[in-house]
Amino acid sequence: MRFTDRIVLITGGGTGAGRVLAEDFAREGATVVVAGRTAETLDGTVKAIEAEGGRAEAIVADVRRAADVAALVDRIVRRHRRLDVAVNNAGVLFAGPVAEMPEEDWRAVFDTNVHGVFLCMKYEIAAMRAQPGGGTIVNVSSVVGPYLRVPGMAAYGAAKAAVSALTRTAALEYIRDGVRINAVTPGPMDTPMSLRPGETEAERAERARRELPAGRVGSLAEFSAAVRYLASPESAFTVGHDLVLDGGATA
């Protein structure tokens, strides 16, 4: 119960990894606020948590819009008096070679994956600096970009490399103010994002068996455990770190 009485914000909390994170934080005692663009999926996460006796609420917000993010953080602080942990998990993926990639796809990746993280940190840091005890931020990056270059993934890789740089710089800027910032940097995980076009889960498993040193993709339980470690007091001396979860792909 490492997060008892803690207020935890998770962006992109309606589905997939975000929902798993929200459920796991709630099981460890947190009051979880899930944010995203789709009310229906956010409500599904809240209902799943409440069915297990946990506490959660949903707030519709678009991380690409400064007004939405400012209102999101303000609502949390007004309602709960503080924000202890923020996990900036919202992200999108559009693939394609550089010369063939539509400009709108490039902008869509950067609007959510970089500008969205920037906006979230901007308002989360302000709230955490103003409260006793500070707070903790975990950004979700990727090995594609900071550690691996993959043809067809230039936009996504460039965006995640920016997230890594943004994380480390902000970590140095605000640790003396009590705000601790790190990133979890996954390789292939058991999510649709790791499937190649037209690939089945069975085909992905066979590819991972051949290509990854660990012989498999990572589980969302492993991803969630890494995020919760960085968000917990157990990692209090960990600052500006990329915690890589990639089955040895970048070793």
C-alpha cells in the first residue's frame, strides 16, 4: 500500500497501459484521476477500480490543449488539495518513411507525444512545487528514438527522444524544489502498438522469440511495476533516469 492517501493522475488512462496503471495504483491505496479525450473509456476505468473497492474519478481533457491541462490540474488540486504523482502516459503512433509521411501525421505525433508531455509537466510541476512534500512525475518514453532507430518510425522516434531529453532536463531543474522526474522507457510491450501492420499476436510472439534476447514482449504488469517503482519512495534517489524495459534489445 505504497500510495495510500496519495493523489495520482494518469493521462491516457482510459484503455490499455493507462487502465492497467490506474488499477494497480488504486490497489496500492491511491486515489486515481484518469484523464483522456474519451469519456466512455475513462468511465470504464473508474468503474473497474470502484468494483474492487478503490477510489477513482475521470476528467475529460486533451493534453494537446493548454487550457484543458491547466483546468485538469486545477480541478485536482481544488478537489483533493494536492497532486502527489503524475504519470504522463498519453501517446499516439503514426508510422511511415520520412519523405512519404503526411505533415499532419508528423504534427499529430509531436502534438501529443511531446507538446502534450510538456504541457502536463508545466502545470503538474507548478502544483507540486507549491505544496508541502513536492511530488513525483513519470513520463512514458520508448526505446525507439532515444536508443533505437527504426525505419518507418522517424516521427515517433524523434518525439520519444525529445521526451527523454525533456525529462532529464526538467529533472535537474526541479529536484531541489521537491519535484522528482523520471521516465519509463519500454521496448515491445503486449499492446496493439507493438504489432506490425497485419501482424497477429501469435506472429508477434514468434518474431519476439527470434529477435529479442528475452525471447518475448514485455507484459503490462511489468510496465506498471516499473512506473510504480519510480513513483514510490523506494526510488527517492533516482532522478532524471530512463528506466529501460526492453528484454535486452538495447543491451
